[in-house]
Amino acid sequence: MAEISFRAVTKVYGDGTEAVTSLSLDIGDGEFVVLVGPSGCGKSTLLRMLAGLEAITAGEILVDGEVVNQVHPRDRDVAMVFQNYALYPHMTVFANIAFPLRQARVPSAEITKRVTEVAETLELSEHLKRRPAALSGGQRQRVAIGRAIVRQPKAFLLDEPLSNLDAKLRVQMRGELAQLHATLGVTTVFVTHDQTEAMTLGERVAVLNDGELRQVGTPQELYHRPADLFVAGFIGSPSMNLLKAQVRAGAPGGPALDFGAAGTVAVPEAAVELCASAPRGADLVAGIRPESLLLRDPEVSSKDLPRARVCFTELVEPETYVHLAGDFSGVDPGDPDAPPRDTLVARVRSDRAFRPGQEVALEIGGTGLHLFDIDSGRTIR
């Protein structure tokens, strides 16, 4: 196992493209950390620099306190698993798993012992004489992981290892990877663009965008306390509703959110203190998690509540995602200059029925309200 540190690491390619910008991150001994972000955010580049497959432009990478910038990849004692498995098609499963040990001139008896143990752990024992073409996608991924495990490295580096699998296999392999880490306890750095994988696997998750580290924390911290608009919009499915608003005095004197033409809505009790810290009457961005957007019958609700129209619904048992349109001014966290969006998403129980064109009144409940500075995008605490 190993402690890994990135210290102000920067990667600039020959054409001037800056893939990673002065990134610093510490990964603890035995920790499972996921690097997540959209395509082109620098997450795979960061992993390849750690493996020694990419040169570092500036900064330092340390493994167990040793700077490895100039250390050859084979001497870093890390094992990498690639998206495309990278198996040798002419070799058996046994030979594929044993390959790094043979390259290291490990005695045959020790090779057999280690491969047999790994195969048992990964439920590959009955497939050791087969070739990769005779295996399913999930089994091939296990072989690739087994080849990494058998080396007994200080750290595992996994570059989108589940992206070639179908949805059912991805869920299965997520569970197997989590169990494997619990058993082996080896430091693991996992790269993905899928935030569901990130949130279900990572003990901590590092969110990257445009080569910068935007936030690192537990999945719960990222979901409930996003650092900025990008993290708020990226983490969570469906995404957080991000709307331009102003904090004003509500009916009984408490704070309310003014959404302009859409109307004004009182904030839940859990968010009163938050709204008190925001400047009254100033433009800001209100973030509302879909489960905190409450849909009411407009016939029996206050006429002052904002109204919206149901566009369509998605049944995802035991919930329904209700897509709505109204006179809102939405914000795109990935492109602040994009035209305003007027659509929202609410997450409700699946036993509630909604039809396209139906009008609903909107309230905010629970603890899923967040406020952001409209200029910097930073969270208002």
C-alpha cells in the first residue's frame, strides 16, 4: 500500500494545451479515491502521469514520500488497468495473469501459487485454460484486474475499467471492485466520467474540470455541500436545478426567493439561516435538488406560489422524474454564457401521476436548497 501526493502538478502539451493546472491532492494509504469529471477534464492525464506514461511539465508526484517524476514506469510499483482490458488474445487466462510475474522472473512455483490465489478471489479458476475470446466482458475485465493484483503493487490505477460493459455488468463489477478493495486494502485511484460510479465506489471523490481540481470530499460532502456551481450541477442525477433568483423578505417577515416572472417562494425552515447570510435583493443562483422541489395542486395552493407546466415524466422505480417548464431563468454550470433555460426536474414518488401539460404549484422543502454567487460561482455558506 502507498500514500500518493500530487504537488502543484501541471501538464502542458507541445501545442500549448494545458491538460492539468497546478493540481494538488493527497491520497491516503489504502484509500479508494475516484477522479471524476467530463471528457477532457484531465483525469486520465493525471492517472497516466502517476503511472509514468506521461511526462510532468511542472510539480511533483510522490509515492510513499519519494518523488517519482523521473522514475521509470516499471519501477514505480503501481499496476494499471485499462478501459480496453489490454489482454493478449493468444494467451490463456493463466498466462495473461502470470505475464507480469514472468517478466519479473518470479520462480514458477510462486507464479502458480499467486495466479491460483488470484483466480479463486476473482472466481476465474474454471477459466484459467481459456483464451480471452471465450470470455464475457465481465470475465475479461476480471482477468485484467487479476493481472494487476498478482503483482502485489503499492497501488492500483484504474482508467475507466467499466465503460465497455453493459449496464447490468457495470453494476455487478462495481460491487465486486468494492468488495475487492475491502479485502485487499490496496491504495486505489479510479478514473471515470460516470458520477454514479464515482459516488458508489469512492471513499473520497475528486471532481475535475478543465484541468483544475474543483472539490474533493466524501460522496456525501459533494452532494450536500458542493463547493461551486460546477460541482453542484455535475454531482447528482437528475442534476440540481440552478436558477437565477434574489433573496427578499417573505410574507411573515422570513426570507423568500424571488424568481422574477415565475414568482416568489418561501424558503424552508432548514434554509432560513443560509438565506440570512445572502445579500437581500442581489442577484444570485439558487440550487434546488430535485427531491426538494415539491409539486402542489395549484387549485388549493397559494396563488403567490410559482407555477410550472409538466413537459414529460420518466418512471425510474420507485420514483418518477417530472420535467417542468416555467418562467424561470436557469443557469448552465458548464457554460455561464449559454442562453437561460426554463426547465426544472422534480423527483417524486412513483405512485403520484402527472400528465404532460398539467399545471403545478412549486414549493421548496427539505435541506436541498443551496445559494451561489452569480459572478464567482462559489457557494454562499
